[in-house]
Amino acid sequence: MLGYRVPDPDQAMLISGGKAGKDDAPFRVVTGSGAFVMPFFRHVNFLTLAMQESVVQEHCVTQQGITIEADAVCAFKVGNDTPSIVAASQRFLSDENQMSVLVGRIVAGHLRSIIGSMTVEMIVRERQALAQEVLEASKSELGALGLLVDSFQISSIDDMGSGYIQAMAAPHTAKIQQEAKIAQAEANRASAEAEQESARKQAEYQRETAVAQAGYKAEVDKAQAAAAQAGPLAEAEAQRAVTEEQTKLAQKKADLRQQELVAEVVKPAEAEAERTRVQAAAEAEAMTVKSTAAASNDRVALDRMLIEQLPEIVEKAAVGLSNASVNILDGSDGLANVTAGLMSQGMIVYESARKMWADNGGQATTKPGAEGESQLTPADDPGANSVTAISDAP
């Protein structure tokens, strides 16, 4: 817009030709914002607020009368407040380069004054304190000019070839050199010891490596040998296991076959033997019973047969007597004796028949009779065809 002006961030815009500004300033100061400026009636100027530096190189005489050259750098700028801007613009607006020249001269003056009250040793050892003292001494004068010192640093101090600083530093240098040599010797010794230790450790490492490699090789050889033997051993072990299993299987088969044989042959044979034994025992017992019954029956039959044939025997004996000459003595007593003798002969025949039956295993000896009947054959013929009776009577 026509007539509207805006200063840069590091500038202060000064508007003159109008009413007085704030803080009784003879002109209006604008920073950080724009302002409308009436053409032809107002005049605008810009003052830099940027950082500037002033290099100081000054010959100074110390308290000991030794001339030294001090090099320093001073960093400064115009203050941001309106009074500082007004003061600086009134002094340096027409030639801003004069700010660096004036600042350098002010600082150099204070530097010469302060160094004149110090020894070289103090200057060298207390350089930061010297810079701080110069800064503090220059602040008031520079502040009156609207300038603000940000920092002041002494970059170097030279004794102008007199050798004083070098001589001053000689004992320290010698000490430092001695310490450096000692340190170097210690370093060399430590380095040698380190090398020896490294060589020893290297030797130990190589020895341990060799031992480890030997052990590793031995383990590898052992593993390879074990692996080489593992096949046959495993095969033999497997074969042994198979043989054992086959043996167990054969034993089981044999046991099973034995059980089958026991079930198929022995048990039936034992059962058959037991059956035969029981049957034989039963048959023997039956035979005993039958024999006893048969003996009893045969005896009864024999007795019955003898009884049945006894009259016939007596009759035949009587017939025999009928054809024989019998002399009976003593009358009736003699006849009674003859009859008794006949009965005695019949009992003898009966006992003979029973004996024959016992000798023939309980079987009566018979011969066929009339009409197929069995007749007893007496062992002895009683009296044949004659009977003699003897009487005891006179």
C-alpha cells in the first residue's frame, strides 16, 4: 500500500516530521511491525539492530614494564529499547560504520588501563578475568551510546619477542617435558610390557589353540571311529536283538505247541487212559461181582443138581446092591449099617463133585444124559456092583 512501510526484523524504523514518539523521543521508533507514513510530510530512516564486531589489537605495557600485544574481539549491537535506539541513531545513523571504530577504541583504552595494573603472569594465567574486567569497565560508556556488548574475548597475548613469556613457561615446559619423557618412558615400558604380555598371551593362545585343536581332532577321530564302528555294532546289536526276539518267538511257539500237544494228545490220552482205567476197574469189579455171583449160582446149581441126582445115585447103588450078594448080619442092625454106608457113600460122591467144581474154576463137569440133560459123573464108583456089609456082631 502506498505510504505503508515495514522495517526488517533486525531494523528499527525511524519516522520523523510528526509528533514526538514515546518516552519523549524526538521521532517515532517502530520495530517489528509496519506503520503508515504520509508522503512528503514524513521522513523515514532505518537503523540496523544486527550484531556487529570490533577487532582490537593493542600494545599494552604491564606492571613490570614489559610491552605485550593483546588481540581481542568485541561483539556488540544497538539495544532493542527505544532510548538505546534513539541514542544510537543520533550518533551513528549517518555512518553506522563508526560504531565499530568507536567501540574498538573504547575497549582498547580499558584494556590498556587494566593490563597496566597486572603482571605478565597474571595476564597469562587470568585471561578470562581480564576480559571480564574490560567488559565491565566498557559497559557504562557503551550503554550511553545506545550500544550493548554481548561478549569480549582476548584471543592472544604476545610479549613482542622479548622471550619473557617463553622464559616464564620454560620451567613449566621443562617440567612438562620431563613429565612427558617420564610419561613416554612409562608408556614405552607399558608398551613393552603390553607387547610382552601380548606375546605371552599369543603364545598361550597358540598353545591352547594347538591343544584345543589336538583335542578337537582326537574327538573328531574318536567320533569318526565310533561312527565307523557304529554301523557294524548297530547291525550286530540289531541282529542280536532280532535273534533274541526270534528265540523268544520260537520259545513262545514251542510253548504254544506244547500246550496244543497237551490239549490235543496228552489230555485226550490221559482222559482215554483214565477212561480205560475206570472202565477196566469197572469191568474187573463187574467180573468180580459176576464171578462171585457165578460161583454162588454154580454152587447153588451144583447143590441143586446133586440133590436132584442123589436119589438116582442111591437108586443106582441100590440096583447095584440088588445084583450083588449081600450078607446081612445081625438082623435089623446089619441092615441099618448097610443103609448108613450107602448114605455115607452118597455124601462122599457129593463132596467129590464139589471138589471137582472148585478145581475147574467153579465149572461143574457134566456129561450129556437123557434128553440133553447134564448128569454128574462121580469121581469114584461107590462099590461098583457089590457092597459088603460087615457086622461087628458075633
